[in-house]
Amino acid sequence: MGGRTSDNASALAEPSGSGPRRLENNTVVLANNTVVLALALVALCTLFLPNIATADEPALPPGLAEEEATPALPEGLGDETTPSLPEGLGDDTGPALPPGLAEESAAATDTAEPEKQPKLRPPDWLHGFWEVRGGLRTQDDPAQPRDAILGETRLQLKTEKTWNDIVLEGTADFIGDGVLEEGDFDLRRLRLTWRPLDNLDIRLGRQVLTWGTGDMLFINDLFPKDWQSFFIGRDVEYLKAPSDAVKVGWFNDIANLELVYTPQFEHDRFISGERISYWNPLFRNFAGRDSQVHYNAPSTWFEDDEWALRVYRNIGSYQLALYGYSGYWKSPGGQKLVRPARGLMQATFPKLNVYGASLRGMVGKGIANIEIGYYDSRQDPGGDNLFVNNSEFRVLVGYEREIAKEFTAAVQYYLEHMMDYDAYGNGLLARYMATRDKDRHVFTLRLTKLLMNQNLTLSLFTYYSPSDGDAYLRPHAKYKVNDHWTVEAGGNVFMGESDASFFGQFRNNTNVYAGMRYAF
């Protein structure tokens, strides 16, 4: 959670009505829902029906197979004619049963044990899950039209194909969204991996990328995040959003190198008001569904691109890494005036370079980590541009260890230091709009307990910022019913008295959620 939404993504948006446009959208919504349901039905038929049609029949005992020749009859019995049977025994029906026995014979046939049917299961090359999730706000939010913050069904299909040194992987999600009343498709992975040499990997295509040492805090991980999914109760795997990129990994005895090139800028799925309301500092109110962030993201292929580099090696029981990034602020880091007469601002993504390092390894009975990064805001070198994020220095220190049997605890300290704070606060307009402190401090605590042969996981992740005076709690319980079924429940609790603080601005979005998943 390395970035800020309060003055970046909070973006100064113009309130806009939705009455006339909502009627027009209903037809599109219904059409989208129909398409998604049809796709899901086709996918399910593809999964299960082929297996029934192609189920193998059990082999017959030796000598009974149709293709085997029948044994020769003894001499004299091999002629084409056979002796006639006594009258009444040669017809197809056979002799009639006495009255009353025909019904008993039919009943005995009906109660015979039915033949075992083949189980419905997808082919071996296809895996995934189907799940249903729902979540509700625990209080009214004037900026959102519904109490429901999450209500969706999701079908994920994944497969993998290997040819010698080449591997093709695909993962796709089909979603029916009841809150937005629409269908959606999320291609999570379509990646080709090629290993031309034993120490060289090349991965091309859509993929989820990550690195760094933080736990739900990010400094040098400048790959896109989905903050909306994180705050409404989707599985934590959806915090990481996919990128269309090329990743090259070179491994040797001196140091390992990973280079990622993204030809088109991939921004975060940030808080825009669509599902979660936020504080708008320009209009001094909360913005939501009817006043979403207006933004303009760089999108020209091979021009608005990103580069990320990691060089790392192990030194004893420690791993040392150096990082570099060239691209843009991942969530809106600036604004520009697009309609002066109406005061309409548009959120922007200024250019950004990041240089950092990390160290991780054993300390005592636990694992410690430290990570640093310098955020060079290239379009605000002097720090005096109120509409572009200031340059920052960020630090993260963490420690994790088991404190009892199957009970672990982890703590972190995180700092954002604004490099040119005096320039940021100068001027009347700055004093009116400035909402940030020079230093923002955040502490996190994670507690995890495993129970019932590790089938039940109870966890609590807490953020607390003494500088902002706000907090964010993530209680969660997950139970593995069997190899296929999993159920879970949790919450997203936001606290803070200030409307402009990072977590405090989301307090009307506090929610509880539950979900059920079938994996195959």
C-alpha cells in the first residue's frame, strides 16, 4: 500500500448525474449479462459433457471380445443348420409365466443395482474454480446507491501446454457482477515461457508480476495492483493485477538478473468511486458512483512504456537485491485543469523513476527484511508543483516468526518522507488543498493461526498510522471443507476521524463479506 489515494487518486472529479444515462445502460447491462451466462454455460458444457461421451467401456474377459474368433464346433455340429427346439421354446418371448409372477419379475428387475455412471469431471489438462462472493457495507454511504459492495459469481479456467523447452499457460476469469449489473472477462494469464539456455528464461505475454519484501506494503514492486478488489473482499490473489509484458531472467553464480519490459503503461486499478467512495479535496466532499475520477492515462504502445530491473544474489542466509524502475506513478499522481470555467480537474500519471534495494534473511528464530526506495518525480523536480506528486524516500522494515505452535506473528514499519515539503506547502492554494504531512508513518501487524489439521485458518492484518490518525483492519477466516470445497468470511474495517487521511476517507465503506469456492 505504498501509494496515496487521498491526494493522488482522489482525484478531483466533477460531480455528474447518472439519471438519463442509466436508462440507456440497462439494455447494455442485460445484454452483457446474457453473454456472460451463455459463455459460462458453454464453458461448463465443454468441461463435463465430453467426459460422458468418451468414457471407456470395461474390457470383456478373454475370449468374449467381438473381434476374437469363436472356437470350432465338434465334427458333425458345424453345419449351418441347427436342430429345431420343441414347440414354444423357439420364439423370442419364451413361455408365459404363471399369473402373479410376471409382476414380481418386473419388480425384481427394477430393484436391481443400477450400473455405475462415470463421474462428471473436467479433462486432465483443465483446472480452475467456481465461486460465489457477497459483501455488504455495515453503515450507510451517501455517495453510493447500494449497501452491497460485492456480489458476484466467478468461473476461472486455467490450462498449460508444454513442448520441450516451451510452456504455454492460460488463465481466464468469467465474472457475473450483481453490484454493477454487468458481465466481465479478466484474462489473468496468457504467457509463453521459453528456456533457450539452462540459465536463461524468457516469458512473453500477459502475466502477474511481483517482487520486493513487503507484506501488503510495496516500495519497489511497481507492477499494477487492484485496490478495489483488496478493499471489497475478493481473494487476496486479486490484489495483483496482470500486465502485458516481456520478462527475461538470467541466472549465474555472480548475480541473478530479471528485466521486465511493458510496452504499454499498466496503471493500478485504483479507487475511482465506482465501488468505493473517496474524499475529493477540491469539492470538500465524498465522491462515489455518480462522481467518479476523470483520468487520462498514457496509453501509446512502445512510447508510453515501462522498464523494471532487479539484480539479486544470496549471501549466506540472506538475499540482497537492487531495483530500478522507469515509467509513471501507478495510481494518479497529479491533476490538470481541463475545463477552467467549470473547475474540472483530470487525474494524470506523471513520469516516475524509482531506485531501491532490499535485504532479507534469518535473524534469531524469525525472518527479517528491510527495503528502501527513492521515488524521483520527474515532472516535479523542485517539489513546488502542487498538481504533481512530490519526490519521496520510502523505508520498510519487517520481522516475522512463529510465536506458538502453528501461530505466527509479523510486524512492519513503513515510512513515506516527502523530499520538498516546504515547496509543497507554499501559497494560499497550497494551504487550501494540501492534506499531507511531511512524514507518514504506518505500522502493520499480521496474526495467523492454523487449526483443525490446518484446514481452518484464522488471520488478522492491521494497518495503523499514528501520523494520519487512522487504521485499517482485515479479519479473515477460511475453512477447507474437503479437496474441492472452501468457505470463508471476513471484513474490511476502516477507521479515522479525518476525511482526508488515507484510510479515514474510506470509513463509509467498512464491509463484511463471505464466499464459497469449488476447485477442480
